Amino acid sequence: MGHLVIFSAPSGSGKSTIVNYLLLQNLNLQFSISATSRLPRGEEKHGVEYYFHTPEEFRQKITNGEFLEYEEVYTDKFYGTLKAEVERIINSGGNVIFDVDVVGGCNIKKYYGDRALSVFIQPPSVEELRSRLIARGTDSLEVIESRVEKAEYELTFAPQFDVIIMNNDLDTAKAEALKIVSDFLAE
């Protein structure tokens, strides 16, 4: 039976970079593609970056109990993890890796219990997080401040995770994540 590895963190903590690094290692990890009700951006394709659904289709899947977790981030803007996506990966003999928000991470861990390892990537400080988001250059200051405010709330969830990795230095955090995940998959 496949293992599940959940990565959660506030935006700008380095979570996606660490997950992408782990996917390149020889760990038989497959990325769990999330579902969303937002429209594709740029070159995004259904079943590659996301499973794209209309808000009505998303609501129907919620009613049918097809999600492990989901959230309505803004009106009619849903994100979630389909049970079928996890089953697809496990049935193909792979281990599943998730890159999800903290509430989603807690919900997936509750659902799978000891079959899942939940990892929280913690930034060194809220100030450092703000600096990283500004350095990205992708968001307005208003959006950055709202992300920082959300991050302060998300940091309160850290104790609910199996492991907390402090990302002071990206290479150190990657190495720590590799060891933790490798050890878990070897169990």
C-alpha cells in the first residue's frame, strides 16, 4: 500500500520548491493534482497543473463526497483534493505527495492517520516571509500583506503536524525533508 506525504506551509515558505525537489529524487513519489473551479492560467492544462471544473461541477463533487478536503477560498473559487486522484496514484504503485494549505493538510492527515506523514515548512519569521514575498515580485503590496496576515494564522497550525522543518536555509531544509521522507517511506 502506498504512503502519503503531506506538505503544508504559509505562502512563501519554500514548500513548493521542496516538494519539487523531492519529486526529482528516487522516492517513487507522484504529485497529487488538486481540483479547482478557477479558470486555467496561461498554458495550464486539465489533469496536468489542476483538474479544472466549473463551480457547479465542483459543488456536485462536494455533494457526492468525492473530496478528501476542499475550501472555498473566495466566492465560487474552490480548491480541493479528489479521493480518486489519491486512489489513482496508489493503485499505480506510487507514493502520494501533497502540496496543500494547512487546513487541507490537517484534514488529509486525519483521514489517512499513520499512512500519512504531515510536514509543516516554517519560515524563520513573519518578517522574512514578507521579504520573500516582496522579492518574488509577483504580487501587489496589498496582496502580500493579506498573505502575511493569513500566514500568521496558518503558523498556529504547525503543532498539529508530525514534523516541522524550519526553512532558514533552503538547501538545509531540502536535505532535512529528503531524510524525513526517505525514512518514512522505508517504514
